[in-house]
Amino acid sequence: MKMNHRSLIGFAEIAPLGRIVAAGLALSLVLAGCSGSSNSGSSGSTTPAINPAAAANAGNFSRTVFLGDSLTAGYQSSSLLDTQQVHGYAPLVATQAGFGIALPLIAYPGAPNVLQLMSVGPPPVIVTAPGTTTGRDDFGLQPTDLAVPGALVNDVANTVPLLTPKTGQEQINQLVLGYPGFGYGAALSQAQQAIAADPTTIFLWIGNNDALVADLTGMPSSMTSLTNFTSQYQALIQLLTTKTNAHLVIANIPDVTLVPYLQPAALILGEYSAATSLPVATLSALLGIVPGDFVTPAGLAQIPLILGGTQKGVITDAGVLSAAEVVTVKAQVVAFNQVIAQQASAVGATLVDINALFSAIASQGITVGGVTGTAAFLGGIFSLDGIHPTNTGYAVVANKFIDSMNAGISTKIPDVSLAPIAATDPLWPPNLVKN
């Protein structure tokens, strides 16, 4: 049966995506990743106050650093890769605002190896690029984009690179933060390197992985607790505001249940019913999913096994976010964002409402050059890993940062022109590789 390029049956059959997400590859770093080091609480801190010197630096980008996770690192299609990093929101904002940025560019095929779309299908054909990266393009460069894929809130302040990394997360920490510091005997966290740079502006977008881990595991209980998130975020803001005079530009967390990494059970049941002629009710009982649930790539990969009789029982818990669990995750994101908003207000930071941006994209898409990009898989906004933006998606994010600064601190930064970026974006719908 022929299906469109967003066919979930096709998506289930591209097992490499599910395996990459579930188990990782060369660096065993899963998508946005989870370092796990931030599950312990940090010491509490008092609410910081507005620093007059920091307020005076609003709009001063003469010494600017970026802190965060994979979304600030320019990660897409399951990889930190030089040809993709340059399309991240951070370098776009830097270009539009007229200040320099130093990226820790990673050589092909990236870390982990990048996903490549060979054909839209149906079903889509997605492969992992072969080879092994040689690491940084320039080991002597001191980055000013210090964001580490996989970082949680606590990692920004406290996680330092190791000279002999063992885990995938330790390897990516080293690639971003270890050079050129190791040459000088220094091993500093993101925040410590930022402080050493004596910045006038700090962009901070962190907390995504503290929530996103629920998508990756299928278990809301794996998210950072609100108590720990609050204490860790407060401690981070206090560190940055007491050790620097930088104006902070702070972004909040998008609704992590809106990414195409999670697929609606209702859509899956409908497609498999049409393909197999089994009633939806029968499939629902066989798979253990009902409308309102969401299924991960790991769960999608189990469906052919269950229907073929080689896997007994329903989709495992790690492969499904139930409707009730989705409510829990959404509520946790709201609570995290309340903490972020409170801290941003307390220090006079510019707050960037990324949550509202992606909610709007999920509900109505965004039109560029007469083509509407959507939050669907291969819809133009999210890359092949189903979580991180495409070139066009990152440009949309960059404009949200720019517009927030223009409105909040009266900068006059021109928006990124989306049409030229979409025209050359290999994952923008008109440019997708056909059979």
C-alpha cells in the first residue's frame, strides 16, 4: 500500500533511527542526550538581584558567549558536525548582530555520525554516514559557543572535560570544552569558561534535556525533579550574575511532547489498520496503545515484531508515553519554565519564549517562500532525529532571539531572511530527495 512520505509504517522500518535514539552510536550520545550527572541536587541559593553593570551591558555584544545544550550547539540529524553547526541559531544571531563567534567545529562524519536521508520514499531511507571523526577542525581554537550536547542544567556550572573520557557524554564534553584548555592544564565547565571570558552578554538556553529525557526513556519519572531543577537553575544564575557583569539572554524550554520524535498512537493505529485490514480496536489491544498515547522510534520498531509474532506482549513501557504521562511531562515543562521566568525577571535578563514559538509551529506551521513547514517528521522544521531543528528551523529560532532582544532591550538587529536559507536547506520539503 502506498503511503505519503510521513508514513509511520515507513518510519518504523527505518530501524537505524530507532536504534540511534535508543542505544546511540559511535559516541553513545542519544540525540540531545542525558549526562546523568545532574540528577543530584545542588545547594540552594538566594534569589539574585539586578546587577547595574550587567544592565548597562544590555545590547553590548563585544564579548559574547553562548551556554547550553545541543540546541545551542547547532546539533541536527543526530550529530554535531561542522557543516551543520554553522547553521545553528547562535552563529545566525551573531551574524545579524555583527559580532564574532567561535564554534568548536567537528569534522565529518560528526559526533555521533550524522544521519543522511537517501530517499523520501515511502518508506523513507535514512542511513548513518560511515567513518570516524577526527575530532575538532581546530584544536587550538577557544570556542565562544560553549554549549555541549547532552548537557543538563547542573552540567553547565559543574561538568568539566576529562583528559581520558570513557562514555559518549564524556567524549562530547571533551570535544567542546577540552580544547585548547588541556594544553594549558585547564579543565573548566561551560560557566567557568564563560566567566574567564569576562563577557558582556551571555546567551543561556538550558533545561531542555532535563525534560526531554522523558521522551527518550518513555518515563516521566526520569526527568529532573522540580526541586533539583529549581536549586540548580538558581545556583547557575547566581554564579553567572555574581561572577560576571554580562547581560543575560535566557530562553525557556519548548514542549518536548510536540517533537516528531514522538508519534501519535491514533495515527499509527490508523495507518497499520489500513495496511493490514485489522480493526483499530484489535491493533490497539495487540500493541497496548490507545489514541492520546505517543510512541517513540524504539516503540515503532517493535510493532512489526509484535504483528509478526516474534515479540510477545505489547510495546514496552520505554516505547510509549501514555496520554496520562504526556500530561505529566507537559506540567513539568510548565513548572520548569516558571522557574526560568522568575530567575530571568529577578536579574533583568531578556527572556526568549521558545515554548510559545514551537507551540505555534506545532499548531499552524510556518510559511516560507510559499511553502508551509510543519512540526511533522520531514515537515521542514525538525531534522532527521526528530528533535533538533533543520537549517530553516534554527533560522526561525534565531529570529525569536532577535525579536525578543529588539523588544526587550531596544536593539535594532535585523531578522534572518528565511527564504534563502529554506531554498538551500536539504530538509525543507521542496528540496527533499525523491525516489
